[in-house]
Amino acid sequence: MTVVENSIVCRFFLTLWSALTGAWESSGVGNALRRFSRGVGENVRGSAVCRFLWREGAVARSWPGSMTCGALTAILNIPCALFRWIYKVGKGIWDGSLCFRAVSALGGATFFFTGAFLAVMLLVPHDSWNNMYAFVGVVGLFVLFALGSAARPSHRLEMVELGPYLTLFMGFVCYALLTSISTRLSLRFFIFHLTAFLLALLVVSSVKRYEQLQLIAVLAVAGLTVAALYGCYQGVVGVDVVANQQDMAVNAGMPGRVYSFFDNPNNFAELLVMLTPLTFALFLNAKGWRGRVAALFSFAVCGIALAFTYSRSGWLGFALAGVVFLAFWNWKLIPLLVVLGLCCIPLLPETIYNRILTIGNMKDSSTSYRFAIYDASATLMKDYWLRGVGLGSDILKQTFKGYPAMFDGNFPIHTHNNYLQVWAETGLFGALAFLGTLFYQLKTGVKSYLACTDRRVKNLLAAAVAGFCGILLISVAEYTWFYPRNMFFYWFLFGVITACVKLGRQSVKQAV
């Protein structure tokens, strides 16, 4: 911290920020906006709609004690119960075994190996990556967790924490597999969904203290930082321009878009949007100057790499993530942040500024092509809006070929929209379950933030919700699960939010 305080540059920006915030606090515009927001807030909070949305629904209240929750928890914990029974039968032998004690210790540190696995997942180049590695890795972590539970009676998979709506959505994922036009083609995508679900469950179940969850976040951010450093290197040395990724007619002078270890710059940008906000929390929660400097370095590197991706949806998603985090931390500064952001636009490099101007420009081929895909998707959904076509983009691509081609003679490979894709695959009720899952998770996160008494958990929860909001916005214009690694981190972030909610609940009980 001494290094930061003695830095001329840091002191300049801190002084500038203090002056701006002080001026904003005492300005007439600031006071007017605060009075307006208080009035609106009181009216909104007192409205019947707000009370209806904020209340704990009957489904959520009954979930912990329901037969469904109990049955699923028992089924998922069968391996844990088996290892616990084996340990109980031969307790004397196992306690005297050095090998067993080592395996048991490793099992108790499943949270560390989960974080390390996430870091590795972010560092494997696309050409060397196979999505089945994720499934094998998560199953290995699951077995390790079960082995660690042998001598730990409280060590169990906490299905109750994930809530009823994710369980319902996974039920529709199974339905989409069974009713698919081709179960064979859907099976691979079912494995991806199962991997993501188990990853979220492992994050929630393996974390008992904040320090454990922070370690998972640190390892994931470390992997992302290395990937971002490579992305920055690509941005400096340059990468080839890919014609189908950037329309040079409206993006004149724009260099090739960086992609780091991943297949596509948009895929890379989505990972940056999801995970970079975690650096906000790591900075605020760091105990010494080294941790703060490391978090700032990670944030800076990831921000530069995101700029080099030239992903318009990524930039918008990251902007929303920043606003959401600031809304948690100090919502009064949001107008000031918006003003500063607008003032910084003219200072941006010309290529980035020109790229921003193409947002919503129908002359950009990538934008216009999306609407052609949406039109083709609307035609298909007239026949499959209720039941869906089955799980996976392979099925959807095959089904599209039974309808008229787009203007260029090609057929879509997906809908270019997460929500529409889920609807097309799982049907109307699957899509509603998915939307219910997202809304319930965000509502639960906000309520937990307001009730939590541990500032560290609050900061990490705010960062995770911010990153999740960012990817939810990107999902309007992109099918973010088309690249399965992004799908795994999507649900990992979901698990981080759930783990924070669990830790927040514990902090409230300890404070009573």
C-alpha cells in the first residue's frame, strides 16, 4: 500500500477522483438526482409489483424440505455415503494408513483443485483442447470430493443451495435429450450441461469458508490474467484479419481481433466479461499492498485484452458489469461514472472509437447477418415453439436445413441468442424454467448482499453478480454456450454467487 500511496501517478488520479466525487456530492445536479432517486425508490419499493417480485415464493420456501430436494440430494451423495460407510467399517485400519490420510486431506481441499482446474481450462490452447477434458476433470473432482467425505460427516453435496429453478431447468435439459430429433447428436451436449451443473455444485459444496472461495476466484483470475497477457501480446504483434469476424467496409483500419488461447475473439471477450469483475472484489478484499497491486495489474491486463478483441457486445457487457458493481458498492457514483465514461470516449484510439460507432449499424455485415439468423429462427420456431427440437446446436443446425435458406444460401448453425437457443432446444417450458433460474439467482444475490454482514463476501458477491449481468447482456446478441468452455464458466459464476449466498447466510447466523 505504501508503494501505491507514494506513486505520483496514483496520487494524481486519487486526488482527481476525490475532487470529482466531492464536487458531485455538493453539486446541484447531484443533489437533484439523489432526491429524485430517493423518491422513485420509495415508490418502487412500496409498489405491489415490487413486493410481488421481492417476496420469497412458495416454491423457494418449500424447496429445502421437499421430497424432490431430499431425493436428489440422497442420490447425488450416494458415492459420499458409500465411502463414509467403508471408512466407518474399517476406521482403525484407515486411520493408520498414511495413504488414506493423504487422499482424505486432498479430498478436503477439493476447492483448491477446482480453482486449479479452472485455471488450466483457461490456459489450454484451442487446438489442444477437447471439451471432454472438462467432463473428465469434473468427474475426477467429484470422486476426490467423495473420498474426502469419508472422514468428514458434514462433507456432502449441497443440492439444496442451488435452488429449485436450476433443478427444474436441468429436468427440461433431460427432457430435451429424451425427446430430441436425434438422441445420439444430443448426447454430447447433455454431457456439457451435466459438466456445468456438477461444476456449480462442486463450487458450492466444497466451500465452507470465505477464504476457500477466494482461493478459487484467485486461481481462476490468475489463469485469465495469463490468457489476457497473451491476448495483449497478440494485440501488439498483430494477428490476421478474419473476414467473417469484421466487416472492413465499415471498420476501415481496424487490426485483426485477438483471441488468446480460444477459437474466437468473441469467446475470449465473454470470458473476460465474466471473470474480470472478480478483480474488483479481490482488490477491495486484499489485506496488503501486494494483493491490491496484483488485482490492479490483472484488471488492467484484462481490460486491455478486452479492448483488443474489438467485441462490441463484450464492451457493452463489461460496461454493464461495471455499473452493476458500482450500484452495489456506492450507487450514488453511477451518474459520475457515466459522465466520466462519456468524456473518455474522444480519448479512445481511433480504431476502437470507430468500432463503437458501428454498434447497431445495419450496414455492418455481422449486424445485418444476425437479423437474417433471427428471421430464420422465427420461421423455425413457428413449428417448434412448444416442444423444441432437442438438445444441442447440431440438432438445430440439422433442423434449419428443412426450411428456406437465408439470403446468402446458407443455414444458421445457431440462433445467435442464448435465450432463443434455449427455447428452440428445450421448448417453451424449458425456456421459462431457464429465465426463472436467472431471475431467482439475481434476486437471491441482491437480497443476500443486503443482509450479509461480512464485507468480504458482499464484495465478492457484488463482483460475481456484476459479471453474470454482463454475460446475460451479451447473451442477447450472442449464443455464448456455443463454445463449451464459456458455458462451463457461465455456470461456475452461477456457483460463485450461490456460494456467496450460503456464506452470507452463515454470517447472519453468526452475528445473531
